[in-house]
Amino acid sequence: MRRRFLTLVLTLLSVCVQAQVMSWEDFVETYATDGEDTEAVTDWHTLHENPVNLNDCRRDDLLQIPFLSEAQVDSVLSYVKRHGPLLSVEELQFVQGMDAFSRNVVRQFVYCGPEAPDASRNLWHRLRYGKNEVAANVEWPFYSRQGFQNGRYTGDRLYSALRYRYALGQRLTAGVTAEKDDGESMMKHGSGPFDSYSFYVNYTGEGTLRAVALGDYRVHVGQGLTAGSSYYNNAQSLVTSRRSRRQGFFPHASADEVNYLRGVGVQLGFGRWETTVFASARCHDAILDDGRVTSLLTTGYHRLPLERERKNNLTSFTAGLSLDGQWRWWRAGVSAVTTHYDRLFRRGTQAYQRYNMQGREFAAFGTHYSYDHRRLTLDGEVAVTDGGALASLHNLRWRPAGATRLFLQHRYYGRRYVTPLAQAYRASGRVQNEHGLQAGVDHYVTRRTKLTSGIDMFRFPGESYRAKAGAVGYQVFVQAARDVSPATQILLRYRMNARQETVTALDRMRYRYRHTLRLQMAYAVGAVRLTTQLDGSYWQPAMGDTQWGRQLSQRAETKLLGCTLRAWAAWFHTAGYQSRLSSYQPALLYRLTQEQLYGHGVAANMTLCRRWGGVEVSARLGGVRYTDRDVISSGDRRVAHGGKCDVGVQLRCFF
């Protein structure tokens, strides 16, 4: 009775200070747009739309939640088992290890509901209780690009997408995605009504059969050096995270046409042992020279005749195996992944392309480990290719005190380390030719003030892009967040990126620098949630003129006549592209909006959402007006006007 009374009081207090709780938009802006990972955004959107019931979930269900450690997951499950079902998410503050940051993140993906009766726990009997969703997106621009005017784009200006999703809690998910970008053909050239299609079925369970992935999926093994699907590829998210990406299969639910496997994957458990096996056969777009591959295309666009000619002109066959064992707080395993292409790869002629893919067979073998107990978390992986190239990645997370968390990472990726599925944290574009050391701290200075900072120092031993010899660099970030009052929060963030480049005129290496500064205030005025943001940037090239940039933006959210209204507007003034700035803009579900703004002008964006029972209708109107130019972009993407505007509509049906 006493516990229920305390929970009721906490719930009432949380309602009174609701503005202090991180909103979904705040979460996406902080941890998704900076990482520029559309797969992560889609996964998080899906989990946000299908939250985990804390009173009826498994350990693997909670491990899907980002920034939550295994120790915290075990503490939550232990608390529910000992005290019974949770009455409110606010009760998580009684759980050991669940600090304010973790509770703010968790509330985006969980709820407290009744526990399902034992009779309905059989998977096949529960299928009819799953959630079905159909979402249709249409976007239309009120402007025309050069590609439409000169006839090089054979499709229309319409963007369209159709998605179907089925979810039975977190155990069984299935979906189909079809998408057509503007300029791509509809019902022409054998494409059907859409240009790309994707489907998946993903099952997670207990006992011997622990996971099955069918269709399009992604896989993460160890730290991702042999096969990976990484979330945290920016230093701040890595320092803030409580653990590395969990191992297993992930459904490919986004419209990304590049980063996925197509086939089948199975995960089996035998006591403390776990085996993961997967196979894939899929097509890629590639640039060919005399029948050999010089590079893989990653845009996914098929607007032009040459792009359609390159569509699916390369086929890959992939197979992988991982064997893991669990001993109390330790986990260790080995993995092997091999990929075969039906065409030969040939290296480019540029100096930085010296260690690119060559041949048609690529294999990697790795061993990985993890340790998670009390205040210390260790994990890492060492991998080697069939050619003898080495890569290693090791992380240490330590909580010396309740208010302080430390992070340390060492990574080494050999020059000749080439494996197509590798995805891990790196300062460059590929998991290759890099040696780095990163350190960070996440500390609550006071109960209301949080400080996060870190530095990443790296070296490229061989030639890299814009560097004809070995180069070094470093990244620094400092962020301070303060809850001034229950309704007002202030954030100050500084980032700096420095890297050596070759200055041809001087025949020597020099540093180029990019600095960004953000001051943000979130507050409430009545029923309106407001966020005011001031951004600045400074670019100093290795040789040449410096550039300054500044941007002032305002975001608002409120409920109006049963509708959710979100609006955003910005004024920007930068000296050029290198001093560009961006900020989170309201968007329709599955359509992350992060436009890089540079030059002089203003931009605005607004979304309106209303739900009637099992039907939800959303609309978006956005545009930008440049005052320093009469033309936007160039080539086939050229817009012969200083402004552009587009509208989007989304219809979602639930049953």
C-alpha cells in the first residue's frame, strides 16, 4: 500500500513538471540527427511506436532500448520480479542504477501495462492480437528541377512510399516497404509502381530457437569488425551510451537501398552457448569499367538512363557464423564472415584508393568478448582478413561514482583491412587505415546540471582523402545541460574537428579546423512547448579564406483542437558550404528532415497530425528562401529560383 501511494505521488508530480521530461523530438535531435544514421532513426521510430511493456517483457526486449546497459536491464527485471508489476514509469527511479538520463531515454520506448495471461503466451495463439499498420506517404514539390525540364528524368516529381507493419509485441515483427523517389519511373522500365521493394520477418524467442530473420535484415556480431550495424558513429553518443550495440539480427524496416542483407538468419541457444548463422544473396548498383567494379553506388537513385543501367548490375553472396558462450558476467565468442561478388573489384588510380577492395572474395575472422558487472563494462573484438590484415576495437566503461561515468576506447584498423560488412566507430568513411584513442566523461555536476565531454585522437597511417601521406587529427566536444526550473532547460554545446590535409601549393601537411557552437533553451508558455536555438560555425581551411556561419531557429509544439501541431523556422547566414548549419525539423514518420543550410536566407517547416480511432492523418509543409542567390543546386538538380517549397501527406491505418 505504501509503495502504491508513493507511486501515485510520483505520477502526479511528473504530470505537474511534464515539461522537464525529454520529448521524442528532443531525443531524435540529440541522438539521431547528429549520428546521420537513418537505420537507427527508423529502428527507434518503430520501437517508439511499439513500446515495451515493462510488466510483460524479456531481457532481450529491454536490450533493444538504446543507452541502457545490461546491468540496468537486469535491475529492472529483478525489481519487477521482487515487487510485482510497475504502476508507472516514474517507479523506475526506485530501481538501482536507473539515473535521470536513463529514465528519460527509457520512457520513449516503454509503458506499464497489465501482464498477459499465461494461456495467451503461446506465440501462434497470439498472432491475431498483433498490431497492423499501413502507412502511405506522398510528397509533392512546388518547383521543378532541371532534370524534369530537359527530359533526363523520365519519372514524375512525386515522392511516394507504402509501408505495412505487423508487430506482436517485441517477439514477432514483419513488414513490407515500397518507395519511389522524385524523378524515378512509375510503371516503366520494369519497375512497377515503385522503384524499390523491401520485406522482412523477424522473430525473437526463448529456448533453443532464439531468433529468426527472413527477407531483408541487418546483423551485428561482436563490435562490428566482421559484420556490423552500428548506431553510435559520433563521439558524443558513444560517450553517453551505457553499452555497445547488442549482438543479433535487426529487421531492415527503412527505405535504405544499400545497407542490408537479403536471405535468412537463425540464432540457436544451447544452455550457455549461442550460435548465429546467416546467409544472403542480393544485388547492388555499381560503376563498372571494362566489366570490373571501380566503386559501389550508395544513393539508391534511378532517375537517369545511366543510373537505371547500373541498377542491380552486381550480385553478392554472403555467409557468416558466430559462436558465443556466457559465463556469469563474461561473454566471449568467435565469428567468420565471407562475401563473394560475381564481378571483380579493381582499385582506383588515386593515392587514397590504394587500399580499396580488389578481387571478388573477401573473408574476415574475429574473436570478441564482453564483461558487465556492477560499475565496470568491458567489450572488444580482434579481427583478421584472409589476407592477414588486422583490426581491433576495445571499449571500457566505468562508473567510479553514481554521478560519474567514464569511457575509453582504443581502435586500430589496418591499411589493408577490407571486409564489406564491417561497421564500427571510425573518424573516416571506412573501417580501414585508422588508429585512434578516445576518452570521455559523463558527469552530473549537480542534481540539475550534467556535463558531457570527450576527445578523440586519430591517425591515418596511409594515404587518405585529401592527404597524400599519413595524417593525424582530433575531435573535441563539450556539452553542459542545466534544468533551470521544472519548465526550463538550457543546453550549451561546443564541437571542434581538426584534421591534416595536403596543401599542394606548399607541398606540406596543414590542419583544417571546423568549430560549431550551439546554445539552446527549451521552455513552456502555457500549453505550448518552445525551443529556441542559436548555432554558430567557423571553418578554417588548410589554405585559403575562413568562413563564418550563424543560425537562429525556433521550434514550437502544442495541441490544438485535437491536433498535434509542430512548427519550426530559422534564419541563417553563412559564408559558404563549409560553414553550413543544420537543426532538427519536424517531419512525418519515417521521413527524417535534416537539411544542411548555407548561404543567406530563411527556412520554415510545419506538421499537423490528427488521429480518429484507427486512422491517423498527418501533413507537412516546408520551404526555404535564399536571399543571396537566384539558383539552387546545379546540374539535373538545379532549381531556377531562389526558393523552394514542398508539401507532404501521410495516412496511417491501424487494425
